[in-house]
Amino acid sequence: MQPDVLFWFYKEFTFCRKRLIHLRKKNPEVKIYALYGGPLSKSSLARSQIEELVDDFYAYPGPQAPEWKWQYGDHLIASWHRERGRHLPWETIFVMQWDMLVLDRLDQIFVDLKPGQILLSGFDRFDAVSDWWPWAKQVETVGEFRQLLQEDFNFHEELLVCLFIVACLPREFLNRYVATGPPVRGFLEYRVPTMAKLFGIPFCNSESFQPWWAANPATPQPPSDRWCLNAVGKNIPLAVILAELGLTNGRRIFHPYEKAFPPWLESFGKSKLSSWLFKAAGISHKQKTS
């Protein structure tokens, strides 16, 4: 399906403008709503840089520090929906982070996504990552979240996790998430998927958005099928991006990539040089197309 976009940003306004121009060119019919989470003193400047490229602009009004806004990004999204999003036309919203590179039409990227489903990169069981994931090691915080689920919702099932990089949220999920508060206990990367499970929201289990879990001792370096998404601020190598573009079924979302990506590079990536690029990036063509 083709989701609409919630562009979540807080700095690098000129850079963000360029990303939005490219997104608009690829997806002229998609609605783009902006969620600004930076200092309120710069919200007017942020708006002026992108206003004509988006269908709506919302600045999160809270005074919290950047670290809080990162850990509670779901609260910023909930605030947007409560104050603005619920009045806007959309059915599923793709949360596009400012440092994310999107190189195709959204209806092609999210071809496996069905209406009403939630899509979260790295979606898994909590127990699958509990031995090594740092947020699972915060036993007291996890316990507080479990207690909230049990006391407020009579929910005793297993927690779920994700890496909140690629996220597509259906309207029903945000309607119910806002109605619950949303929860202030726990961390967003297990709050969001677990609450979706509690609400009975169906999950899209597409294999196209598997990220690199950098904390996993079994994968100290990105596996060949998880080059394209990470949550540790490690820019995706340009050779990897171009090599993926050389594949018909290659990845088209990359995070993070905090560098310029001019249009000619996209054409370059689709050229016959892709075989050389696979070798340069250390990627097996057989692995990527199997």
C-alpha cells in the first residue's frame, strides 16, 4: 500500500529541505506532514525552510531535553496525532526520520504492507534480544512497564521489541495509543510493539526491513542482508546504497545517511557498474537476490 508521511526532524533544515524535495519528486501524490521536535526558538526557521513542501507543519511544544525527546519519540508522535494528525486525512503514516534516505515510490517500498497493519523494523520477541540488548538490561524500567500492563490492562503476555527505524503506523493504533496516555514507563522500542499487540493491531512481517542489531555479539559487523538499516548512527556506505540500486529487488530505504545524494548518483547505481560495486562493498549478489 501507499502510506502518507510524517517527516520527523529537529535540525539541519537545509538538508531536510533537499530530502523532502526528493521525496516529493518520487511521490507527488503522497501527503507529507512535518513533525518538528527541535528547540521551539528555531521552529519558525524550520517552518520557513520546508513549509511549501509539506501539507502541514507541527512543532512539538514540550520543553524537554533532546535526550528525552529521543527516548520518548512515541510521545512526540502521539502529541502530533492528538493535536493535529487526527484531523488530517491519512490511513497509515510512515514515520520518515530526517537522516533517512528514501529512493523509490512508497507504494513500491511498502508493497507488502496491508491496510490496518503496523510495520516496525526489527520486530521480534523481547526474549530473543534480552541477553544482550542494553534496554532489556534495565530491569527496573522493564519491570515498571510490565507492572503497568498488568495493572492497567490485565495484560500478562510476552513483550515485543523493534528497532524504531522504519515505522508505519495505522490510524487505529495512534487513536488507541493516544487514548491510553500514552505509557510513560519503559522504552519506546518495546512500548510501541507491545501496545500494538495489546490493541490487537496486525503486524506486517516483511523481511525487507531487517536492521543490524549492533549490540548483538553474534553480529559485530552488519550481516550482508542487514547492511541498510542501523540505529547506532553509522552512515550506510555509499557503495552499499549504489549496489542495492543495481538490484531490481534491492533495498530502497537507508538509515542513517547524513550526506547529500544527488539524482545522478541514483542513475549511476542502476548502471552496469553494480557488479563492481558489490565486490567493493563485500556484498554477495547471490545472497542479496536469493
